[in-house]
Amino acid sequence: MIVFLGVLVVFAGIVAFIISKLEKQNSKLPAVFKGITKLHGIILVIAGLTLMLLNSMFFFADRGFNYLLVSPTGHMSAVMEQGIKIMVPGTKLDKWQKYIDVKVVSKQTESDLDELEGVMNPIPVRFIDQVTAQGHVSLRFQLPEDSPSFIKLAVKYRTMSNLVNNTIIPTVREQLINTGYMFAAQNYISGEAQSFRQTFEEQLKEGTYAVNKLEVKDTIYDAIDMTTKQRTIKEIQTSYRVEKIMENGIPKRIPHELSENNIIVSQVIVDKIDLEATFKQRLEAQRDESAKRQLEQQMIETAKAEQQRIVAQGERDKAEERVNQEKEQVKALIAIETKLKQEETNKKLAAIALETEKLNAMKKKVTADAEAYEIAKKVNAGITPEVKLAMELDRDVKVAAEIAKIKFPETMIMGGDSKGGTPLESLIGAAMAKQLQTSKGN
């Protein structure tokens, strides 16, 4: 629009210049054209040319873009910030997108193709244990932030499409394949997915790791044959391990196009690593076997717990029964000891009562002997038979009265003879018989 307006102004200046010439030659021009001079035409021409050149002197730098400026003299410069910028008229302007989005697009991923600068197919990955997979990644790259690196990249690749399709996408594919060679699929699914993504990102940013592939053989033996006392080799398993080559304690790197051109890797996302179907089936079988073993272990633990519970209950019942029996034994022992103590006490009481009765009996015997002696003396001294008889009768009556006063123990534990008499009764009877015999003899 500005260029068109400049053309009109230049045309108006040329017309003014012609009118100024005609005015000098012919004074019959309309009054409206009178007073137009050559100076007016020159001013209009200059203004028109200025308007025409204005569009090539200024431009607006959009956000998210870098610009390569090539002047008519061949000098190159870069504009990397947004806003209105000044340039030399006739300068060639190349527009480069600052951020580049590259993504693997398939039926398993969602994406907006209009917002992508690079579209990739699933990347074939082979792990070190020979398991294959399809890699799905999403990445964002940023052009160099310094002018010299950007100018070098823009000159080298010429167009954005050339940079994306011939450099970025092949480098991404190569680094993902190299990363797969550094891991085993079994380890990847066992918790090294984060390490896989980190290694992939490090190789994109700073170059490929230089590595050595090591082969490890593991020998598995059969069970020992008890007859020959020997065992044979059952299987030799071969595995591989990758080690980084170190130089002065730092991993050795192999530069690639991204690192050499200072292209910044600003985002790395591993959307999915789709492992091959046979490996998935093997994993499912391992999972089922593991689940079965876990179930069996749980059943074993449950059985052990049940066994321990039964044993604990049995020990508890045994302890309870032992305590009850010990209680009964203690009760029986206490009853026996009580009875023994009672019998011992009764024996002691009976012995005391017996001694008391013996003393009383002896006392009475002594008294009776004294009276009998007295009567005998009196008889010997001349007492008549009638008086003697009366005195003996009186004596017998007194002895019987004294015997009647004797109180025997109500309870006595003593052995009797076969005729049913007790030792005390026999003793008293013997004493009385002796006394009566003595009295009669006198």
C-alpha cells in the first residue's frame, strides 16, 4: 500500500514538472494549474520515492522468529528480537522460526499437524537383549541464541525445511536408536525408563556417548547327582552390558549436527516405547507366574499363621489346664495338711488329757492307799470286825465316788485292743483291781 502511494506521488511530481514546463510556453492553462513550479514537481518526486523506499527501510520482527538480513553489499546480520527494525534498502530478508517442534505421529498418539514443523514415523528401537520396539517421542528445539551461530546455521541449511528434514529428524532417530543399544528391555520395564529418557536427552544435547559393549556369560548347573556326586552344566546364559568410555573421569562424546550447530534441545518427552508382541507375551507369562508364586507364598504365610494360632491356642489350653490341675493339687495338699495338723493337734490334746487323768488317778490311788493304810493300822490296833467292815465299805464307797468324778476326753484317737477297750480304761481297771486285792488281803 505504501509502495502504491509512493508511485502515485512520484507520478504527481512528474505531472507537476510537466505542467511547470507548459506554463512557461503557454499561458492559457487553467487557473488551477497556475502557480505550479518545477520545485513542486521535484518535491513530489522525492516524497514518492521516499514512500516507495520506506517499505524496504523498515520491517516488523514478529515474536518467535529470527531474521537473517543480507544487504546489497553482501553483509549479513541477524535480528533476534521482536519489534520495528531498520534496514538498508534492498536488503534481502530471510525469516526463520525460532522454536521447532518435532513429533512421532501415529494412530497411538495425538497431535496437531498444523503446529508441527517436523513429523516422524515411529522409530524402530532394538535393545541390547535383542528385543525390538517402536519409539514415540515429542521434542522441541530452539535455534541458537547468538547471532554468529544463527547466521552460520542459516547460511548452511538455507531453509527451515532443510534443517528439520535433513538434520533434526535423522539426528533424533539416530540418538534414540543409540540409546536403545545401551539398555536391556527387561531393565527398561523394571524401573530404568527414566534413566533411558535422561540418556536420550543427554545424547541430543551434548553428543553421542562413546561406549563399549561387554558380553557376560552365566553358567547354570543341574542339581548334584547323588550317585556320582557330580553335577553337569544345564545352561549357559549370555547377557550384554554397555559401559561408557571415560576420559579423565568424563564420558567421551561424539558430536553430531545438533551439538555442532549449537541447536538448543529445550524439551524431550518419550511418549511411549511399544515393545514387540512376543516380549509382551513373555512378560505376561512372567507376571502370571509371579502372581501365582505370590499367591502361593501368601497361602503358605496364611497356613503358617494358622498353625501358629492353633499352637498358641493349644499352649494356652495346656497352660490353663495345668493351672487348674495345680490348683486342685494345692487344694488337696492344703486339705491333707490341714487334716494332718488337726490330727496332730488332737493327738497332743489327747496326750495332755491322758497325762492329766494319769496324775488324777495316781492322786486318787495315793489317797486311797493312805486311807487303806490308815484303816489297816486301826484294824491291827484292835478294831472290831464290825468296825473294820464298816470302814472298808466306807472306803469302797469313797473310791467309787472319786472314780465317778473322773472326766474322760470326749474325743480321743487311740488304738483299742481286739475286745474294744482303750488303754486308759485298762489302766484304770487294773489299778482298781489291784487296790481291791490289796484291801482284801489286809
